[in-house]
Amino acid sequence: MSRKLDIKHGRVDMSHGAGGRAMGRLIEDIFLAAFENPWLRAADDQAAFDVAAGRMAMTTDAYVVSPLFFPGGDIGLLAINGTVNDLAMSGAKPLYLTASFIIEEGFAFADLKRIAESMGAAARAAGVTVVAGDTKVVERGKADGVFISTAGVGAIPAGLDLSCRRVRPDDVVVLSGCVGDHGAAVMSKRENLEFETEIVSDCAALNGLVADMVAAAGPHLRAMRDPTRGGLAAVLNEFAHAARVGFRIEESAIPVRPEVAAACEFLGLDPLNVANEGKLVAVVAPQGAAAMVETMRAHPLGRDAVVIGRAVEDANGFVEMRTAFGGGRIVDWLAGEQLPRIC
Amino acid sequence: MKYVDEYRDGALAGRIAETIKREVRPDREYRLMEFCGGHTHAISRYGLEDLLPENIRLIHGPGCPVCVLPMARIDLGIACALRPGVTVCVYGDMMRAPGSGGSSFLKVKAAGADIRMVYSTLDAVKIAEKEPDREVVFFAIGFETTTPPTALAVRAAERKGLKNFSVLCNHVLTPAAMTAILESGGEDGVRVEGFIGPAHVSTVIGSEPYKVFARHYKKPVVIAGFEPLDVAQAILMLVRQINDGRAEVENEYIRAVTREGNARAQAEVRALFELRERFEWRGLGFLPSSALRLRPEFKAFDAEARFDLIESRAKDNPACECGAILRGVKKPAQCRLFGTVCTPETPMGSCMVSPEGACSAHWTYGRFRERAKDAAA
């Protein structure tokens, strides 16, 4: 094997994606060091593991956020937590992840290492293992630093069947905390907006919170989704569309941090359309709502959990909101591309 | 959020709404035009109509910069962007505005043209400075509010000695549009009994220029801020003027608007710009003395002169009712394209593009009211 990487000063060049010794070195010094586990050490083309009886959940996601580092996180943290959360929204216990890196020629080893270490720490915190990976290097200008794609599998507890199609009229909509933090944090960095209080991304793995919710609400739980791109508004519209119901929500119930509200005001965004990376929306049958909200509030990531409205019969599938001002309005999907490359 | 939440207070809104309900005369209709898209947006986003008695009819006015820009001007910007070596900087709202043949800045950008979205005119100047090999054109739109920032950009470019920066000027004037609406009589005209006057525009031009509408046209004008309580309060003030038979210019937005306006901004605009003899407005046609262009001494910064741009005639989709909607003659839902082929994702007309446009605001926030009306019928 070649000489150790000069992490402090070195940069990724085309040889690090060519399948030769240089690539081996990159994997060894950066990725294996960060993700340390027997599957990766085995250096096979795949990871083999035992599966329990029952149903599995599987998901995949690509991460292209700009900037790569932002207050409260980085692309690596997003890549782990985002995929963990997608699995958790089915009620699954996330188990194994894979990670693919598309790296732009010239990318600093130090940044790559920082990202990989952030991923390793996030994976350990969420109780998942990165068991397989891939590295590609593309010419300068053909990517933007690094793009990461992760996939994951998880085990769904017996008897649990969460799906947006199961939402019924009268079901209760619960939000786990304030909205818009991640999008506002990334946008304010990107637009160089200076606020007195720095806005921090809410990026977090929600599988712990979900496990508590599943224990508390069990079969009353109908559907969950993490409101990433498109925000809370997109999730409610997706649910409405899939289940052929409408929603009636209360603006005054939806928590938004003052600094996020201010940033949104400044950028002309609606916090309901802005991305979150550590929040979830759960729809629960009325009889399961109170206990579930109480359980959520006992978890650090669900401290501000709140009922924001209900599902109703509505042939149009409208998400209607009573504004804090007192009037009614629709909460629509985001139109256009206000927030490119938010995750 | 301090200085904002105070103007969105639900309890106060309820009290103003009660007063309005008490004071309106049940035997008459109050037809009030909110001139600005900012008002239209606030009315829709906060559901203000739900708080008002039925005989107050809010008519959306033409004060949305993207909405009133005719296709021919968008075509000019696109033509500019298609030239080799040219970068066109636009405000975000412009990206989707439809030009001829279904084109838009967004579409030509996808096809390879260099279109950049900017938040500030000075960002465009910065791009010109950083990329001296590119011809950077700022596509300037808007009423009196956005004209001073354009002036500032030209001054900055002049000071920095930039030879690769120019402005494609589409700045238009509010009083000219208000006059056009009041003069458009007959079947095609709209009956307006009072104006909710512009917020940001008035911070620049002051309250003086509206006097003519009170004195000559006998229409009350209440200048109002863009927060929902501002609009509610202005409606109450207009109801009182109409009930009293008064026609005055009143200022609800005293926290920002003075009688004289911003003298420095006005002086800069006068120094750099001159009146065009006429300018085309979507929905209102060619209006005399209704728009600005750079003065001849700033020709070097005028994209129209620099690139020999000639406006060609462009035809709107004949089914699109943006024109009638901008004049307040029709409501968005009365257009047969509304919500069928024309939505914010695929706008056919300009009123569906900007969040301040009447169609976009109604589609995004208010379209559930059509269902309520259908059910009532």
C-alpha cells in the first residue's frame, strides 16, 4: 500500500477514484477509519448479514447540499440522519447503511475526513452501521466538492403498518417541534445574511423518538413523514393526496423560532415550505393522540411536540389553515425552486 | 418577531373587523382597490376577506411589477440573454414570467443561457466586476420602490469604471397606472370607490402625488403598510371616508411614509432617469408618461442602446384574462385557464407568476373559497 495520505495538505486527485493503490489508501485512511466495522474491514464487494423474520424497510437518498458545512451540521451528518429518518418514518429500526461518494477532483482530504468522521459519529449515535461504500472521483468542475448517496435497511416491528394511505378523517396531526430551522440555516449561510442569533440546523436522527412513539401509540399510529424539502406544507399535501382527505390546521399552534421567522420574512419564504432535518409529522387516530404527544414531549427531540390540526373529509384534498390573524387560507405545495440544494 | 407580529395580531384584527362591520351601511357596496401586489398577497395569506362583511369588495389592482410587464419586454430580456457572452441578472420573481411562445428566463437558462437570480442590484454589479469578460445586464423591473436601487447600481458601476454593466430598464410609475384605471370608463372599466394606496412606493414618492385622485377624481386614498392589520385599518378608514362623503389622501402607514417621501431617492432617480413618451403595460395597454429610461448621458449603461434592442410585438394567449384581472374587471376564478392549464408551476399569464399576482395569491391561498361558494350555490 502507498504512503499514508497527507490529510492536512493533500487533495483528492483522479487517481483516488481509479481503483488502484491510491484509492485503497483513501478508503483506508478516511472511510475505514471513520466507519470502522467488520463488514467494511472484510473488504468484499458486498456486506452479508442476518435478517430477522418479518418486514424490512429500505430507502435511498442523495445529498448535494451547498454549502457542505453549515451551522448545526454538514453534508455527512445529513447523509446519515436523512436516511435513518426515512427508515424510521415507517416505524422501522434502522440497521445497515451504504454510502457512495462522488468527489470532485481537488477536494481537500481534510474536508473529506471531517465529513467522514461526522458520518461515523452520526451512525454510532443512531445505532446504525455503514457496511458498504463506493468512491468515484470526477474532473474538476463536474461536481461541487462532494455528493453523497446513502441507502439503508431497517426492521419493522411486528404488526406495524404505517402508510400515508391509512390517514382517515378525524385523525390528529402531530408535529414534533419548530419548523424551518434547517432550510433557514442553510439559506442564511448561503445568502450571507447576518442575524444576531445564528440559525442552527435541526439535523438529527429521529429513530429514538420514533421507537418511543411506536411504543406509546402502537396501532393507533397511521403515518409519519419527516418534512424535508417542501417542508410541513408538502407533507400534509402528500398525505391529503394519498389518503384522499383534507386537513384543517391552526397556524398559532405551529412553533417557529423567532430567528427562523425573521430569516423567512427577509427571504420571502413561508416557514411552512422550508426544510427540516430533525422533525417529523405524525398522523394518529384520535384515541392515541394524547398519550403519544406526552411520550414525545419526554424525548429531547420531541420536547415541543404539538397537535396542529386534524384530517377531514374533503374531496378537493385541501390543506386549510386558520391563520393567527383570524382568516382562512390554503397551505399549498411549494411552487418553483426557491431552495435548491438544501439537502 | 418584533415589529412584525404587532401588525399581525389576531385579537386586534377581530376588533377592527367588528368596527368595520358596525360602520358599513348594509344598503351599499364598498368597492375598494388595493393597488399593490403586496396588499393582495397580505389579504390572501392572512385570510383577511373572512373578517370582512360581504358588501366590502376588494378589487386587486395592477401593482405587481412582474404582472404588468408585457411579453415584449420579457422577450427583450431573453433576446439579450441569448447573445454570446451576455449574463442577464434578474430578480427571482422574473424567472417564470412567460415570454412569447412559452419561453421564460427559466427555460432559456435550462437551455444554456447565463441567467442569474439576484436579491440586490449591487449583486449584479459585483458579478460584472468579478467577470470582466462577460457583458452583465441587469433586468430592472418594478415601480418607484425598486428604481432607486437600480440608480444606485448604475452609480456604483460608473464609480468602479465598469464597461461591462448595463441595465435593461422597465421601471414604471404608480400614479400613471392609477389614472389609467380611473380613466378606463365604459363597459370595459372598473368601478372603484377608494384606493388602498401603495406602501413601499409611497415611502419613496410620499403621499403628495395621490392628491390628484382625491381632488380631481374624488376618490379617497388611504396609504397602507403591507401587514394585514395595516390593510384592515385602511379599509376602516376608507369606509369612514366613503360614509362621510369625503375624498382625501390619508396615511395609515405613518411609521414609514411622509408627505414628501424620500427626497434623496427622488433626486437620484431624477438625475439618472427620464420619462418615456409611452410604455406598454400588460392589461392597460400603452400608457403615456408611465415609465422611465436612463437619460442619454448614461447611455453607456443602457442595455437597449448598447445591444440595439428593438421591441417586437408579442401576443398574449387569447384565453388569458390577465389584462381584465389587472384592471380589476375580472376575478382570477373567472378566467377559464385559472387552475386548469394555468397554475404557478405552469403559468400562462403573468398574474400567476409572482406571489404578488392576483391569480397566484388566489390559487395559493384562497381557492378553497370557490368550493365554499359552489356549496352555497
